[in-house]
Amino acid sequence: MPESKHILKKILIWRYKHISERQFIYILSILVGFLSGIGTLILKNLTFFFHDLLEGKLIRDFHHSLYFIFPIIGLVLVYYIKKKVIKKDIGHGIPSTLHAISKKDGIIEQYRIYSYLLTAPVTVGFGGSVGLEGPAATTGAALGSGVAQLFHMNTKNRMLLIGCASAGAVSSMFKAPVAAIIFAIEIFSLDLAFASLVPLLLASVVAVITSYFFLGKDVLLGFKLQDGFLIKDIPFYILLGVGTGIASVYFSKIYFRINKFFNLFKNSFHRLILGGIAIGIMLYLIPPLYGEGYGIINNLLEGNAKAALEDIHYISDFNNVWMVIVFLLIVTVFKAIAMTTTFAAGGVGGIFIPTLVMGSALGNVSAKIINELGGHVSESNFTLVGMSGLMAGVLHAPLTAVFLIAEITGGYDLFVPLMLVVATSYAITKYFISNSIYTVELARKGELITHNKDKNVMMMMRIDKLIEKNFKIIHPDMTLGEMLKKAVAKSSRNIFPVLDEEHRFLGIVLLDDIRPLMFEQEMYDKVTVDELMKSAPDIIFHDDSTEIVMQKFKESGAWNLPVIKNKRYVGFISKSKLLSAYRTKLIEITV
């Protein structure tokens, strides 16, 4: 046994003797909080290094045309990192984590720890118009799953540590520990007992302390609330809620349509070339789309819209407020297009920050229009609240939207307008878009984990593990005597599947149905299975979800139902085993 495994074995034995499971979970939550904080710091620092070098120095010191060139170079680098270094499909971060939770019992492949660290900073640093929070949360989730696997934790504790790590990543990214916990619960649909909040709190606070230790008090969004909430502004906030709701629907629709268009190109390198050229043109014409876009948000919060748009080289008249409004609207419209194009071309990143950029621009525009038309509202407040409206609508995460914006800006005095705008935006978006960008594919496949515990348990159960195959097969041309000798006498089951020569399911024969004939030997050669068999009460298909299987048992009243795959018989599922597996899984995942 290798030395490392021997040491780990000793640690596990010592742990079982001296530390309770709850105490050990607390220790591991601190560990994953620290690791996810470090992972997020690496992501941020690498990205800022590329961004400061390329846009901060080369583009501004040499030539504006580099806005067109750098995104293409970044996408090519990411393409070859995937092909030559990672050699696996890394997919989209948070959706892949949700899939691992719902269908893999929280087992996340460990290459996902470094894959996002290698690709996301290159994508964003070279100009890809995406964010880092998705890769950060996914890197954290992979770390949490890895730690859980290393110490042989069960499924429910593995899920909990994934939530802890994701909360830690977001906490470290935004220095917002409370919002990070809500994010983990809301996005990953964790169904937590009250005691399970302690590990989340520990992970989140350790991650934010790690961030403070290495970066000091510098924050991505450094604005502090200056203007209070006024009751007279409520109608304007309602209008902003409607506007952000419409913008959220636009964001989601454009995301789905652009991805659908790029999927027409089967060759990934062709998608890269097309997407790279498209994103290069957009960045050349609209430089504020470069990278994540924190500069836009901070400048708008500080009331300096001119600085937010200063890189647009062909317009100099940004002292005209209507010109500012027009270009902020252009940024709002094209941020979603640029983000989706980056993804479709093979870039790696998240959608969190692009929603904040769009929301800040739309909120600022709304305030400017109101003020130009004779009203008087706070541009910084509308910028903040606009961010929460887009986040709630696009991510389908209203609580995260409220608490994140309030926490990172100290804007707790804006709770009323935040809640009003978030509720309005979320309601409008939910009416038109039933699932978020994160969850749409999983929902389409019936693999989406939600806060409905009953559905979650059924979704996580695997039908193929419940199939029983110890049934004696009989054929329609068998006589009663042959059936009794070759099947009934050798079986402990009271049901016999009837198959043809190609193994296709024809029906069943029940022991109760042949019992009256079993002692009439003169019937052994006269009666055939074809005469005795009958149809099954219902049939389970191999790709049926557990929910459908449950419904079939309920409607048929049967205790055993046959399973068919590609028109061939596979085995039977019993109601008792199904219910037993359901109860086991329920206990297993209840955190």
C-alpha cells in the first residue's frame, strides 16, 4: 500500500475513534471553505493579470484594433488547452455541478478542479465577455466533492460539502458571506436541516477571511450607499422591475437562440472561428464589453458614466446625457449577445457578472431618463436595484439577488425597492421562461433537482439498479408439463415472463392461474403456455423516470411489472423494492 494511502487509513481510523461525524463535518467545511477561497483567489488574480496586461497596457498603449485580436487569441488558447491538456469536455460549470448532484450522487470528476482554473482566466482575461463566478463555484464544488470522496463521506454529507465549497467560492469572490450561503441553497436546491447551516456558515466565513488575508479589504464592487429610499419613488421602481423582467426574458431568449445557431456547426473549431470573429467585432466597436465588466458597474455607481464609456474611441461627446443613454442601452443589448457568443465559441466562464453589468446599465439608464424628463431619483440606487432585477430574472434566484446587492454595497436601506424590483422581475421572467439558463437542459431531461424533496429522491434513483432478473423465462409453445418441470419447479417467484425466440416480451403467466391445473397430469401435454399467458397490467420502459414508474404501479395495482428495453425483456421491478429504495435514498440525501 502506498505511503499516502497508509497515512489516510490511519487518519480515518483515528477519526472514527475520537471525532463524531458532526464534528468531522465542521472540520471538513472549514477545509473546503479555505480551499475554495484559494481557488477563487487564483482565478481572480490570473484573470486580473491577463486583463491588466492586455487591455490596461497593450491595447491602450499600442492600438485599438487589439480589441478585435485578443478575444480570438484567447479562444484559440482555450481550445488547445481543452484538446491537449485537459482532453475532456468540461461543459458549463454550474449546470454540470447540478447534473452531478442529481444523477451522480455528488461525485464530481477531479479534473474539473483545474480545468476551470486553466481556461476561465484565459477566456475572460483575453476579452471574453463572461464572468468568473460560475467557474469559481464549480471549482469549489469539485474541491468539496473531492474532499468528501477522500474521507469516504456518505451521499448527504458529500452534497453538504459541495454546498459549503460553492458558498465559500462566492463568499470569497464578492466578500458577501450571507449572500453566498443563500446562493448555495437557492441555486443548488439544497434541502437543509437547521444543523446543516453551521457547516455552510463555517465554510463561507473561512473563505471570506482567506480573501481578506490575501487581498485585504479591496472588493470588486466598492460602492457604499449614499442616498436613502424615498416612498415617492415606488412607481419608478415598479417600472424598473418591469424593465428588468423584460430584459431578463431577452437575455434568456438570446442565449438559447445563439446557442441553437452555433450548434448547427458540428465542428468545434468552425464554431471557434465564427464566434471569435463575431466577439472581436463587437469588442472593437463596443470596448466596454471586454471581459467581466466591473469597471462599468463601479463607474456607474460612482456617477461617472463618461468613464464607463471612455474606451469607445469614435464618440467623444459623452457630455451629452442622451448619447450616454444610447450607448448604455447598446451595452445592455450586446452584453447578452457577446456573453453567449463567447460561450458558443468555446470560451469558459459564468453568466452571473454579465447579468450585473446589464442590470447596472439598465438601472442607470432608467434613472437618467426619469431625471431628464423632470423627475428626481438616485442614479446610484437605480443602478444597484437594476442589478438585482436582472440577476433575479436571469438566474431565477430572487433571494440571492436581494442579499448580494445589499451585502456587497451596504445597501440594506434599499431592501424595500430591492424586494419590489426583484419580485416583479422574477414573476415576469418566470411567466415566459420556466427554467433558468443553468437548469433548462437538466429540466428538459427530467434531471433537475428542486426544493421538492419527493421529486428529488425519485429523480436520483436509478431504475437499472432496481431490476430483478431471477425470473424463469418460458416460451409460448411450451406445454404445461414442460413449464412445470423447467420453470415452476426451479423458481422461487410466482410470475413467469413469456418471451419469443428473439427475446421479445409477449406476456406473463402467474402461478395462481395454473395452480388448479398443476395436479391434473392429463393436461400436461394438452395445454400450452400460449393458452395460459395474459398481458401484464402495465409495462415499464427502461428510460422511464422513477416518477413514471411510481405512477404505473399506482394505476395498475400490480406488485411486479416487466421492464422492456429496445423491445426486449430485461427483468422485473417490484413495488416493495422500489419503495424500499425510495426510503433508503430519502434518508441518504436528507442533509
